[in-house]
Amino acid sequence: MPVRHAYAVWQGRLRDGKGKVKLGSGAFEGQYSFAARFEEGTGTNPEELIGAAHAGCFSMALSVGLEKAGFPPQEISTEAKVHLDKVGDGFKITTVELATKVKAPGIDEATFREAAEGAKKGCPVSQALTGVEVLLDAELVT
């Protein structure tokens, strides 16, 4: 299996410094900063990138689960909300809320729920975040 790469450079002190992140594939390169992470500043932040990775991973895992159940999806749309909270003297990602909407014709609710829970537990990003509470709101749409 391939090993994926990502790069980060940080210059300066925490509050007034600046950084750049870049994916090894070249698909994304952007700035990050204290303001982008802890306020409403311009740029991305580590939690947003984790959210994108989790939403993508979960959606792919759910697609496989639905296909194995005999109901290949037409579309899976997933949002991830990553909560960064003050814990003790530092910060911690405490919760990820996954909200997904799925078009999978013919599937019954029980089979859908089973596939969604399986994807939540089984996707590699969920497994990497085992110290984080992952909540799931899964909805079938027509």
C-alpha cells in the first residue's frame, strides 16, 4: 500500500506566526495560522483537514458497505464537524460529528443503519481517532 505524505512549515511564534500546509499529491496547498485555528482568521487549520479526511474516508467506507449489502449508492454527502476544546492546560479534539445524507435506492432503514455504523467504526480515519467521540447522524434521502 502507498504511504501518503503531507508537509507543514511554521514560521514565528504561535500568535503572530504563519504556516503553510501542502499535500504530497499537490492537490492542496494553503496557509494556516493561530487566527485560522482559534478564531475566524483566513486559511485552514489541522482540525479542518482532519474533518475533510474523516468525511471522505467515512463516505468511501459507507459506499463499500452499501455495495456489499446490495444497494450501491447514487450519492453520499458527508459533513464532519471537528470540536477542538480546552482540556486542562491544553487543547484536545474531543468530538467529531459526522452528518451524512445518502441516496441508495431500495435500501431499508435497518440495512442502511447497519452499513452506516459499520463505516463509522471501520473507516481508517475513525480507527485513527479512537480517543475521540465520533457521533453519527445518517439520513436516507430520495
